[in-house]
Amino acid sequence: MLDASDSFVTEDGRTIGGVVMEMKNITLRFGGVVAIKDISFDIREGEIRAIIGPNGAGKSSMLNVISGFYVPQEGEVLFHGKQRPPMRPYEVARQGIARTFQNIALFEGMSVLDNVMTGRLNNMKAGLFQQAFWKGRAEKEEVANREVVEKIIDFLEIQAIRKTPVSRLPYGLKKRVELARALAAEPKLLLLDEPMAGMNVEEKEDMSRFILDVNDEFGTTIALIEHDMGVVMDLSDRVVVMDYGKKIGDGTPDEVRNNQNVIDAYLGVSHD
């Protein structure tokens, strides 16, 4: 049994560190509906942690708790060992947490470059007057932030569409632009809500490669929701499984794959 501060080396030689975020006995209700019931699990530094389950299992609600968008009625969210109080989205972003969304949330009328630049907003400290005249601090910030964004655009291989309005892009490229915007915030913890949804096989292969590269080259800790079990088993270091708001499995992909409760949930076996 690993302690919160313990690290270990995976079979492919990657080092997984101590606990970054811990969900302790989380319960979330919407009126009389219990979306999450007494769930506990952790996310470790440098890992790819998957959250899976059938439709309606509570996965997106859990991701919204992790991102700070929802505040649970019961339980604690610990970030680097300290209880996290209710926070506004920009405060969560300043803690080093960024995310993508199940339904793409981009500025359709803006170019790819401008959309990715919005991921740097928390790094822009110049006042309105300086920005209006683009002098001094504002100019230096713009140049520095542009350098970061251009590196991400190169990394995700979207140089050819950098000036294209997002509205003209196919779905798969929009997903990649949204990933670029999240990476522009230089997160320590990246949350991906169904990053492969709606993609064809080739697009899924590309996105899988980029997720692995982000984890490997940037050392970014990743938590993701995904319905494609092939993708989940190939990408993830550990998997937590939800069903009807409860946790029914937690472990390595092999452990989860052979968990009878998980098999029953995906086969639609009823529970007494």
C-alpha cells in the first residue's frame, strides 16, 4: 500500500510521484438526486488517471468537483495535502489546473491563434491603459505569452491553421485547438472531458499520441473521462470506475478489466 508521498516506476519506465489531489468521501447532490455517493480516490503526480463508467454514472460531475466548478455537500477535496476551499474558476486555474470540455467551448469567430492565446489570460498582468496602447509591460507580456503559444501550436502540429477562424475547422481539429488552449495555461493538472468523443479512428490515434506526449514531455498530470475502452486501457496508469454515482472499481487497467463489478456494469447486469 503506497503512502501519499510515495513514488513508483511504471512498467514503461515512467516515474509516478506522490498524491497531487485526493477526493475523500465525496457526495454531491442536486436536489433529491445523488450524483456522487461517498467516493474516494486520488490522483498522483505524473500519471494518467482515467475516470470511466456507463452513461449517467456521475463522471462529468466528478470532473466538475475536481475542477472546482461543483462544491460537494459532503467530503473533502485535498490539493497537495491541504483542504481546498470553494474557489472561483480563475482561482482554480491559478492553482495550475486546466481543462477541456465534453462540448467544445471555443470562440468560433476568432482564429486558432487567438483562441489559444486566451489560455494565457491569467499570465497577463498589465492594466487596461497599458494594453490599450500596447506599451511597456503589456508589450513584453504579449511577446512572452506569444512565444509560449507558438511552441504549443508547433507541438500539436496545427501551424497550418493558426490564422484560420475556428468556425471553419472540422470537429477533430477543434478538439485539438481546445487542448492547445488548456496547455497554454501551463497546467500541472490537466482535466480532459471525453477528448476522443465524436472522432474517427485516425483522429483518435492522433489525440492519443498528443496526450501521451503531453504527459511525457511536459510531465503534466492528466485526469480524463473517456468512453472508448481501448483508448482508456492503452493510455491510463490507473482507472477509477463509477456506476450510478458509486465507485465500483479502482486500480490498474488490468485489474479493472478483470473486475467482475465493472464487467457487470458495462454488460448492464442489474444490482440488487
